[in-house]
Amino acid sequence: EETAGGAARASEREGDAGWGAEAEAPEAFFDVLVVGCGLSGCTIAERCANELGLKVLIIDKRDHVGGNCYDYVDEKCAIRRSMYGAHLFHTKHERVWEYVQRFSEWIPYEHRVRGRVMRDDGKPVTVPIPPTRETVNKLFDEDVRTDAEMEAWYGRERKLPPNGDPPANGEEAALARVGERLYEKVFRHYTKKQWDKEPKELDASVLQRLPCRVTADDRYFSDPHQALPRRGYTRVFENMLTSNDLITVRLECDYFELLRRGKFPRRAFTVYTGPIDGYYASLGMPRLEYRSLRFEEEYINDTPADSENGYFFQEAMVVNYPGADVDYTRIVEYKHTPNQPPGRKDRPGTVIVREYSSDVGEPYYPVPTSKNRELYEKYAELAAREPHVAFVGRLASYKYFNMDEAVLNALEMFDNLKEKGVLAVKR
Ligand code: UDP
């Protein structure tokens, strides 16, 4: 088993220390420069090399590949965990599912989330999220037993916008789906903690990410394919990048620093996957908001064998805390995933990670407000006029892509560049 960082860490990779002659004039050696080794960058790099025979240089300022999907086996507890928060792969897109399976074996895994919620009488309960009849029964002393009864319950609770208008913001979206009481218990404070904005200030789409069902189905996602890579996400990225010798990876390599030093002339074709406003920082336009996360980890060695949950701290990989009583949004216990080292679940010891939302730190989420959307459009207009640069991915497109949407978008961007003749077969 790989240890912390594994082979994907710059310091452990052979030959990463010295750039060769190509450092002096990369455009003479490479056909395409890809900035960022996350899902979008790696997908484009892999396609450029394997479908078109292009020589690709892919760089990242971090010392590892995989972007925010990066995971590793933590030496302190022998548990595979993510460095930047839980990543659950799920997709309904057959093209994406077929594509990702080229780089790993995947273990089916249906994600289920629980929420620790305070009832009005002050008693804490643990309930399914997204809400099911069990959630409603436990929280409000209801006795909902069938899909039809659940539908009727929602019918009484829901508050639809007047005149049949679609919900204009996050709050209206939540009220239209679940009504006042569930909104208050499960969505309102969580959303405020996550975005540091009132749901009213956010686009309706954010609050529509979670499914809203009347059935007893308590899965977090409804997609037909839900799985985790057997040897972790990092291995998937390594397999993508080593699938063809035409791909060169350079880590701890800051694009803007290299530009300043005249290493990458802007005429070299570039796929840029970083924040789009960072690319245009020198123009002095207002910056886009990105939400970040802060993680507080705790190792627990004596998870008791006879506790209700066996050798676990909590009953699910993710337990949400949607109340205003604690500042964190959720606690993640990676030990629950099916791609742990063999036998790991049957031994004591675990690591849990409390997740706090933050406005400082690495960018994770675009913040879906109308102000940001309008500002992004201005950046997008500039981007559309760049003949030698394609902007791809969550940060460059300023879109709240799920993992599979990032892959699909990168594949489609690649198709598009190919059709337009920007990228053409070389070898
Ligand atoms: N959300 C909520 N309560 C929850 C879970 C989610 O209010 O217990 C809302 C919240 O606004 C959040 C959004 O749903 O930002 C999307 O949640 P998701 O779990 O999809 O966020 P991610 O996993 O991408 O951080």
C-alpha cells in the first residue's frame, strides 16, 4: 500500500528536480500546456496525448497531482483519506462512467448521510439527509408510513412562490421543496454556515442539489453509477498521466511565476484550469468570490469494539450538523469507505475530520450569487477572445461542477477544440 503522498508526491518522483532544456523554450518541446493537475486538466492532457498524439506539459503549483480529489493512506492510522474533503463519485453519464473505468477498478458505494439535528424540545436526533419519512417522524413526532403519506405531508408543508413563479433564490427553493419546518432544521443554518450568506442571497440551484424524495430511499445521490476507485483517486490520476509517454508532469510549478520569468509565451496553446479571475489579476477587475474549507482532524485510537457502531466513531462516513449550535458543517470519517486497506475496518482506531467553511484559503466552491454570475460573465467575455487559451473546470468556468460533470465538461471541451481544429492529430 502507498503511504502518505505516495508516488504522486513531487519530492518522491524521479527526475522532477531538474527541468531539462525544455524549460528554456517549452513551446519547442510541447504542443499543449495544461495548467492544473485536477480532474479537468488530467482529462484534457490524457485525451490530447492518447487521441491526438500531442506532446503535453501539465503543471501544478502543488506538490501532488489530483487537485482537490487528492487522497492518500494516512500513516498515523492506516486509513485512506482525502486531503481536501470527502469526494464521492456518482454519475448518470455513460460516457463519463466508461471513461473513468479505464483508469481504475471501481467499487460500488452508495453514499448515505446522517444529520445530527436538535428537536424543538431540545432532544438531539440522528436522521437521514436528504430528508425521508424517518427524518420527518423523528424530528416532528409524525407517523408517516407510505410514499403517499409523505407526499401529502410535503403538500401541507410546502410554501410555493406566488403566481406559479419558479423559486427566485435559495430560500424560496427550499421552502417550495420541503416547507418551513424542515428548512429551519436542516437547510437554513447549514447553508448560512457553508456560504456565510443567507439562503435568500444565493441562487435557487444550490438548495436544489440535494434530492427531495417521498420514497424511503435515503441515498445522497440518485445516479445509476456510484463508486469509489479501489486504490484511491490519486492512483486514477497517476494512471491517466502515465498512460502515455507524451505527457510530462511538473509539480510545484507556478504558472504565473513561470510566465513572469518568460518561460511560457502566451502564444503556446494553453488549457488553464485555475480560477479565471486569477488569470486576469493584472487587469485590476473586482475578484470573484470562492468559498474555502478548513479541516480539523482528530485521531481516535480507542474506538470501542462493543460500541453501537463497532470500531467506528460515527454511524456513517458523513454526519452533517445542520444546526446553529456548532460551527462546523459536518464530520467525515473516511474509515467507512469500501476502498480502505484490507481488514482495516475490523481493527480499532480512526480519524475524523470536522469541516468548517471559510472565506480564506484554497478556492473550493464558486459562490452562486447573481453578483458573482454577472462578474463572471465579464471574465468569460475576455476569455472568449483568447485565441491560444481554453478555460476549463470548476474554477475557470466558475461552475459548481460535481466530479463527473467536470470530467464530462473536459471531454466536451476537448471535442470542441478538436472540431474547431485548434487541436489536431500530430503523431
Ligand atoms: N445543505 C443543507 N443541509 C444539509 C446538506 C446540504 O442545507 O444538511 C444545502 C447547503 O446549502 C449546501 C447545499 O445543500 O451548500 C449543497 O450540499 P452538498 O452536500 O451538495 O455540498 P458539497 O458536498 O458539494 O459540499
